[in-house]
Amino acid sequence: MQKNPAKDLLEAIDKASEDLRKLSLTIHDNPEVGYQETLAHKILTDYLIKQGFHVTKHACGIETAFIAEYVQLGGEHQHQSKELDNSAPLPSIGFCSEFDALPEPVGHGCGHNLIAIAGVAAALGVKRALEKNRIRGKVRLLGTPAEETLGGKRPMLERGAFKGLDACLMVHPGPVDILYRNPLGAGRLEIAFHGKAAHASASPWEGINALDAYCMAYNAIGVLRQQTLPTNRIHSIITNGGQAANIIPDLVTGVVMYRATKKEDFEKLHDQLVEILESAAETTGCTVTIEKVMEYLPLNNNALLTDRFGSHMESFGAHYMGRQVDETYPTGSTDMGNVTVAMPGFHPVFNIASLKGEREPGLSTHSILFAERARTETAHKTAIRAGKAMSLTGLDVILDSEFTKNVRKEYDASQQK
């Protein structure tokens, strides 16, 4: 019988669709915010173990992260996560699943229950193709928590969870179909100005006003906005402005967030903000501590991978507006950017409201309406379709060495810019 790994892949995902729907609804109806996704972690890892993956729960020292892996050596398969001794590198593809929610009442208003099952579907499909056809390769599914808060992918990257992958892929639900999603990089600085307390009436000259320092920095950031790129974003709040009006504030804290579409602009903006904060401290006689608690890098879409995914999606009936239109669509930020800077990858958006690409008026992410739509049968079908296209793209990475070589070449070129 002639081998047809793509057909085996699609059949495996169709066979799992009902189980994936149950997983999706359970995650959706029990929303858990970042680093608290204990139920989602349990049901996903339990399911993957039953499907024959080698699963590492609580991966990378993160309670709700996991790694699920399947290795096929050709003649015999191995359910092992450690690298096997072989004369040639093992073709390897990774997928990401997210499953954290926003705080109530929005809950799964970003549809991460659908991201979870799209990633599982993709991994299941590639596993079946490798297993049935004895194709040499490795598939790895990474359960990455806390995308909506501090981002689980960055520490997982730093701790080796993505090591050895030829590419890593993820899809995201939305109100439209977009191939070339263009999220802003996002950074978060937690700031503390330290001064000296004194009586604000009896001896204000004895004090060093930390609030003055923050106000000076806040106003300077406002001036910077006028001189920064229109694609950049800066936002700041004061989280503690002092304890009483008759005390010179000795400690004032706040948060500064910054965003940019390109890595070089993102890094420049960070350096400008740090300079402002340090200058404000020096001018007022304060000291300042600056802690970078989050860094989501701008997304580095690999065009070969993205276009291949788009071709598979179009074969299933999806329609796209073109890259120039895609990249003008308003968007937020994601820690998947860090992954695509570390290796070839992509992060397209699939429309959860329609398989024909029709847009529902008023539908947008991070809303109660989107949360309601994220548990519909239509949303499930769109997630499965996206999972199939992502899985087929992953299989192409494993089967087509010339394609994968060119994917890597494009990635290497992007890192030189």
C-alpha cells in the first residue's frame, strides 16, 4: 500500500476532534489566569499521555508548563525526550499551546482554549504520520502558561524547552483570518524611586521627594511620545504615590510599558525610558530601581512557513487579504515573538466566527462576546482547521529537507537585519 502521511495526519485529527472539543469546553468553562492553570495543565497532560506522548509535567520549574514529545527513529519508535545518538540531526517540529484566561468576567475572551486544542491537534497529526509511516523525526508540544501576564515562553526558552527544534508554530483565534500577524513587542518596567521622608510643613527642606522624581519622569515620557515613531506605544501608571499629604514621599512606585513593531525600535525605546528614569532620579536627588519583569519581542514571521500554512488553509477554504493588509491590522503583543526571534516560526490568526471568512460586527478579542463565541461549534471547527494546516506545515518541515533548509536561511537572514 502506498504511503500517504498527510492523509494519516488529517484522519488522526478528525478522529480526535470530539475529544478535543471536550478539552476545549472544560478549559473554557473553568478559566484560570496565568500561572494558575492547574486544571488545564492536568487535563491536557493526562490526555497527551494517553495518546502516547512522553510528557514532562511542571516543565522548566514552572508549575503549569508542560512538554509532550514523540520521537520516531524510522524502524522503531521511541517515547523518549532525551536526544538519541544518531549520525544525522533528527528533523524536529514544535507547536505551542496556550491555555490561560483573562480575569473574570472576560475569562476566555482571547480564546486560549482554542489555541490549546489547535496545538494538541497539530502534534497528534504529526505523531500519527511519523508513527504509521515510520518517518524519522520528532514532534514536541509545548504547554506555555501565562501569555496574558508575564509570559511563560521566555523562561521556557531560557531553560532549554525549545532546544533542538527546526521550527516552532502557533496559531491564534481572532475575528478575522490573518496570515501575517504583526504584534508589537512589549516590555514592562517596574519602577521604585527612593527619597527621604520629612514633615511637609515643618521641615520639607529635610526631605527628598520621590513623587517629584516620578512626576518629572512621567512628564518627560509624555514629551518623548511626540518624538517617537507612530508605531511605538508607551504607557505608565503610579502604583504608590505616597502615604499622606503631609509627608514628603520617600517611596513612589509605578509601571512603565513600552511597545514597538521592530526589534531595533523596541530596544531603542527601552534605553530612552531608562535614561529618562535615571535622569529624573539624579535631578531630584533620589535613587531609582528599575526591574524589567516582562519582555515580549516583536514577532519575526518566517515567510516560507507562513505562506506554506496559508496554502494549506486555502486548500481548506480560507481566504486572506494579503500581507500588506495583514500587517496594518491593529494588534496587541505576544511572547510568541520571543520564540520567533530564537528560531523560525509563525503566529497567524484564524477567524472563529466563520469558516468562510465572514466577519461578525462588533467581535473583538478580550471581550465577553469573544469569550461566548470561543465555545461555539463553529469556533471549534475553525480551530481544528487551523490545527490541521499547522500540522501539515510541521510535517513539511520534517519531510522536505530543502524546504527546511530555505526556512532556516530566511531566518538567519532576518537576524542580520
